[in-house]
Amino acid sequence: IGSRGKFIKNIFQYDVSVYLMNIDNLLVARRTGDDQFIGVNAGKTEHIGLELALNYFLIKRPKFSISHQNSWALNRFTFKDFVDLEEDYSGYDLTCVPYQPYYSQLHFSSIMGLYAFVNYQYVGAMPMRDDNSVYSESYQLLGAKIGYQKRFLKHFEGGVYLGINNILDEKYAPMIQINAGSFGNNPPRYYYSGEPLNYYSGLQ
């Protein structure tokens, strides 16, 4: 159930929704060897969530505008009836689901073709094992991009841009291997690390 709309002369736009979803026979991955996985029936799971988006204009003029976009979610996903061999995980949090992810972007655009934006992303801690004994660390990413794009000669459009990712040089893992096993004397490999501070540019 949800609602979406605009208010204050269409400057603000919102979208809010609440949901409840029950799933039977959810499959989760179980690692049995190097790059070898099997699917395990996790029984019943309950997914409760709240999602909110709010977009608005800080400045809205004919020649240029500055807007701010935000999205936030509250996730409460749990195992309701999950017994694997002799282990009972009922009531534990579902693996690899962040509790409160958040995304924000400040965007500038002009009629002359110049544009720029700064974006921010926050990903909260999440369980990496079914028994919730190990959690990943939360992380935040900051990026920016500036560019120029223009239509010319009626049938052509071109542009140039320059951007930067992970301005804070955060150490983070965009991919996580849940229920990672330990083989030989090696510790479990849960994390697949993300890129450090980096730049990019392009021409269209």
C-alpha cells in the first residue's frame, strides 16, 4: 500500500509505500567448495518494508535548476521457519539484506547544456551467515560528475564529461558471499572488494 503525489506548486514530489510479503520455499546458497554452490530450502520467510522517496527543487528557473533526490528504505526480512540439518534459524534476519539503505543526489542542469551532480550512498550492516554470527560493516560512497551536452545542426548531439567515484576512498564490499566456507587453512572469503578512489571521463 502506498501513496505518491506533488505539493507546494509541484516543487516537492514524494512516493511512500509499505509492504508485507511472505515467501514459501525460499532458496539460499550454500557453498560446498571452491566456486561450488548448492541451493538450500530456507522454508518460510517474512519480508516487511517501508520505502520512501522525496524529490524537490531547490531552485527552478527557466535557464537552470538545482534539484535534490532522496530514497530511503527500512527492511525487516526474517526467516520464519528455517531448519537446516540440526540448526534452527527461525527468527533470524535474512542474510545479505541491509537494514536501512539510503541514496541522495544533488543535481544541477542548465539550458546551455552544462550539468553536474553529487551523489551519496549509504549501505548499512547486513548479516553474512544464516545464524547472524557475522555482519558486514556499513559503508558510504560519495561521487561527483560534471559535463556538457548540447544538440547542434538539428540532427546531432554531443558532449563531454568528467567524474570521480569513491571520493572518500572508502574500503567497502559491494558483493558479499553469504555462508562462506573455510577450506584448507584459508579463512572464509566473505568480501569482494569495491574500487578505491578513481576517475573517469568520456566524449560522446
